[in-house]
Amino acid sequence: MIKDRSIYICDDHRLFLESIEIYFGLKDGYHCIGHAEDSNKAIADILLKKPDIILIDYHLKNENGLDLLQKIKSLGIQSHCFMLTMRRDALIRNKAREIGAKGYILKTIGGEKMLNAFEQCLLDDNFFFDALADNKTNEIPEQVNQLTNRELEIAKLVCMELSSEQIAEKLFLSLHTVNTHRKNILKKINAKNAIDIMNYLKELEIEKNNSTFQTHSKT
């Protein structure tokens, strides 16, 4: 087993943070040296503490985990980064790998398998641990729009930082109707905040552009 590896955790669920810190505290060869619920604190701590391993949830308080991963890599931080998330999403997995993550770990895989993933990736620099590979039904070839036209319209206005009151006035809807749509949007796309909605819309636009390019290439 790889010995004396320091771990830093980025996750916005306090209970999960405390639980996983206790878990690593009971394992020989691994120890947590800090955690953060938002990316600003995470970057400051990581630059100072230089952990061997960084675990990054997709959902953070002020932005998503891919944004944090991008910042870590752009700063030249040499830590081994793993996405640790509940999101069974091949698009997020693919982007994380492209940016430079060493693995995509689902929170459901169990502690021992996670430790095995660390060991494999740290011993073989070319190895990428992919928890989605165990469940091919979760592989999605492209982002499919799950929102109605009205929900899509409201989602775009949310990303423009309009309040529910402003959206209701702009679309001639009741405040209750707008709030209901907003709740449905979050539930349908498994989002927690406006940042997740924005990323969803970005992914839709990327897939739309890719589809258009592929169509033109065949003509």
C-alpha cells in the first residue's frame, strides 16, 4: 500500500466531509490535512498545504468542481485530483479527464474501492479510474434537453440573474408559477443552484454545436 498520502477534500456537504475525514483517519497511510466547501478557500489551502490527493465534488458552494479542477491545473498544482460525486454523468467525467483529473469516483463505490483507485492511479500515471465503467447504462452519448420550452426560457433568465419576481413580470406569469417552474428545473436536471443550471445550458449548447458540425460534415 502507498504510505503517508495527504488528502484534501472539497465538498459542500458538511456531514459527508466529517464522515470521510473520520474514515481516512482510521486508515494507515492516508490522512486528511484540510477541507473546504467553496473553491476560494480550497485554492488558498491547497497552495499552502500541497496535498498529495485532492477529492473534488461536482457541487460546491460558489461554482462547480470542474471549475475548481481547471483552476488547480492552471496554477500548476501537482496534486492528484479525483472527482468524487453522486453525479452519474459521462459528460462531466469526460470533461474532468480532459482537464486532468486522475479519476471519476462515485460516492456509492465504497471506501476500500476508492483507496484501490488511489493506489492504481498513483502507481500508473497513465491510468484513469472510471467508476462509470462499471455501469454502462449510465454512459450518455450526448446531453439531451429535459426541459420544456417554458422551463428552458426561465432557466436562461435565471442565468441572467433575474429574480423570480422579475421573471414573472417579464413573462407575464404569476410568481407561484415561476417558482414552480424553477423547482421543476432543479429537479429535472439534478441541479442545486444557478451555477448548475448555467453549466447545463452550456452543455446543451456544446452538443447542439457538435450536432450541427457533424451534419454539415456529412453533406
